[in-house]
Amino acid sequence: MAVPEALAGLTAIPGVRTAAQLSPGAAAVSPDLVTVLPPLAGLLPGGGLRRGSTIAVGGAVSLVLALLAEATRDGSWAAVTALPELGLTAAAELGVDLERIALVPHPGAELTGVLSALVDGFDLVVLGPVKVEPQLARRLAGRVRTRGTVLLTVGPWPGADLELRVSGRRWHGLTQDGYGHLRAREVVATSRGRGAAARPSSVRLQLPGPGGGIAAAEPPERRLAEVAG
């Protein structure tokens, strides 16, 4: 499918413009950071997603969706490509405004062109788990920096500015006998990158929490104290 056909109508969405349509003055007033939900702020330098950065997320697509939630509710537009298995119900439960999401599930052989066009027109772009050669990654990262977009990749990205990883998964709700209902999944999210993010940072999260969204998890020592009390 040709790129114009794959992206037909995207720029007709109110509020979506390509970089060529933005005046220098409009770009200058944009904030440096895209907001995130409070439980995620501790993972990110400055407490938000830095415009013009590439962020590789490993271990959970749900973390990628959670990173979109506050931004889309605040008026930012996001696009998702090469991720046909994306669960829109799960995205909505995590707080993503589905009316501000554009989907290109199968970019096919036109991935590079589709991705470049999305970077031009959206605040945040999510790329599914596809392999990208280092030379192409550098070229696309330069475009991301120029446009002030945030590129979130599901899986590794050569030379990513920041890497986020989810580990230590633990479900809550079942008794020792195996009965009950799964209520929440506790994970440890860790970030590491370059510059201000060179020092690793970790937060404990409920992803998803009891209501399907994301929440900060209690430190293990606090839970042990409550049990002992």
C-alpha cells in the first residue's frame, strides 16, 4: 500500500498537522515535556516524556499504553503502527483517549515512509516490535528530534535516548489454594538512558491496578509491616 493511501485522512483530523504546516512560532511555544500519569513521573527525567526523544519499552505493551494516557487526555495526538494486536479495551482502561489515537496496523513494506509521515504529524508515535537497522534508526531519530515528536518503541531501538523495562511481575487476588479473582498485577519498572537519565531509576507499579488502570504499588517493607501489625 502506498504511503498516501495508508495515511489517507489522518491530516484531516481536527488538530492534526504536519510539521510543514507548523510555523516556527507555533513550534517555539510548545512545552519541552509531554505529561504522563503521576505514578510514571519518577521514571522520566523532568517527570515527563521529552519531546524529540526515542524511548524503547520492553517487557509490557501496557506500559506503552499507560505512557499515552495523560498525554491524550491533555489534548496530544498519538499514532500506533506495526502493532495489529493492540487491545483498545485495555488502552481505554489505562486511561487512553481513543478519540485521539490513529492506527496503522499493517504498514508493510512502506514502514519507513509511514513512520516518517506519522512523526511529522503526531505528538507521540508508537512503533510495534519490528527490527530497524542502526543506520535507519539514526535517520528516523534525527527526524524525531527535528519535529519534536516522542517515539515509543515496543522493544529495542538502536541508540534510544531512554530505555524502560518491566520486570518482577506478581499477580494479586488469588489465595494460597488458588481460589479467588485476579485483582492487580504488581511490577517493577526501571528506566535508564543518557545524560540526565544515566542513573537507573525504578518504581513499583500496579499495572493494571484493581480498576484496570495504573497505580503506584506499596513498598514491600510497608506491606510486611502491615502484616506484622
